[in-house]
Amino acid sequence: MTHLEMVTWAKEQAVKAFNANPERNVLQEMYMEMAWEITSLNNDLEEWGKKFQAEPAYSFEWSDQAMDNAARIELYCQILSAMFDAEKKGENPADCLGAWIDETTKKLIQFYDYDASHTGGAKSLMMGKKGYAASRLLEKAGYWLRKLNESN
């Protein structure tokens, strides 16, 4: 799924989850939380985009939060996409989340071994933003995984 497709889907899921039966299971709660996060982060990016259209140079001076948001959206979309694919195949979403945690941890370790000095400034900065976002999301993903495993 593209970024735009995932954000659109996340908005739809957030509305559905909000209007659904209040007796949601842990997986539905997790999906709803991620959908709300994606929606909120994307709204902030859209606002930044409007400012960029009005004054590009000024917007770049204040683009740090936009880069943080873009990195977090990308990670949330990775998790949601992988978990939905797993569910469609009849696989356990908790196993998929555990695999994402393992793979992301490996990537973070590799990231710290990478010499970013040979990479362009914006790319290097975005790599750092993705690394930071991944480290923060790993904590939340670990919590979700514990909740999923407890509910089974």
C-alpha cells in the first residue's frame, strides 16, 4: 500500500473502530490506536504541506517535526500492512508483530554501524529520524505484543 492509501485506510478504520461495539479485543484496540496515530500525524504533515506551499524556505526551517511525523507514519504503516497481510493468510498477528520487533531491532543495530557521513544531509537526517522513531515504537510494540499474548 502507498502512503496515501494507508493513511486513507487508517482514517476509515479509526472511524469504524470508534463507532464499533465497545467490547473490542486487544488486536482491534491496537489497530485503532495505530489508525488514530497515523491520522493525527498525517494531519500535522498536511498542515506543514500548506505552510510549505506558502513559504518553502520558512517551512524548511521548521521541518524537523514534519520529518519525525513522516518517519513515524512509515513505521506504523509497515506494522499495519504486515499484520493485515498475516491475518489474510490466516497467520497469527502476534507472531507478525514479534517478527517486526526482531527485524527492527536488527536494523537499529545495523544503523549504528553505518557511516552516514558519506550520505547527503537530508537523507542522513531522515535516517536518524527513522532510527529514533523505530526505537520509540519498539517500546510500544513490545507492550502490544505482551497484551496480545496475554489475551490468547
